[in-house]
Amino acid sequence: MEPIKATLSKHRIGAILQRIKNGEPLEPESAAWSLIDCLTVAGVLLSSALSTEVHARPKQSGSGAGAARMLKELQGTIEFIGAMATARDAGTWDDFFEPTVTIGIRADGGVTPLAGFKQ
């Protein structure tokens, strides 16, 4: 299988970052969201999550190692929220969740269900 060709630009990534910082809606480059649009936004949001000061733990020395560790720790939460989005899109949200869900994000990056989960 051939790789999918994707073009990224400093301008596009900067524009997405600026829209996030300004609290503005994110828009696709064309009329509809493409795979690269979605992955670009996901990457920019991940970068924002990794650099945010809201994270409960202090920053570790060696930013590369600390960021890699943080990414690994957050991966489970990202995948869980992705599964929730898939359930919403597939129309199966109500089979598993109440309209509002509360989770705890553990220090290891895992998810602890707190409220809004159906048994």
C-alpha cells in the first residue's frame, strides 16, 4: 500500500494554533474535513496539551524525554476520548454513556470513570 501524500505548512499550523489561542472555531482548508486536516488539528492540539501549564505535575528536566513520557501517559486518555467520539458518530453513545460523562485522568494517563457511564 502506498503512503498517503500529505502537505503541511508552517502557515497552516500557525493559523490553527492562533485560532485555538483566540478561542475561534477550527475550519478545514477546503469545503470538507480531510484526513490531513484532522491529523493536523490533532497534532496541534496534542502539542498544546503537552505544553499546557494546567497539567498537574511539574515539568521534568530534559524536555524531549519529559514530553515523550507525557505523550505515552496521555495516549490512553486520547484513545478513550476517541472511542467516545466514534460512539457519538456511530449513534451508539446512548448505549454506553449518559449525555454528560465525567472522567478522572490519572497520573499514569489512564482514565478512571467517575460519572455518566452506563453499566
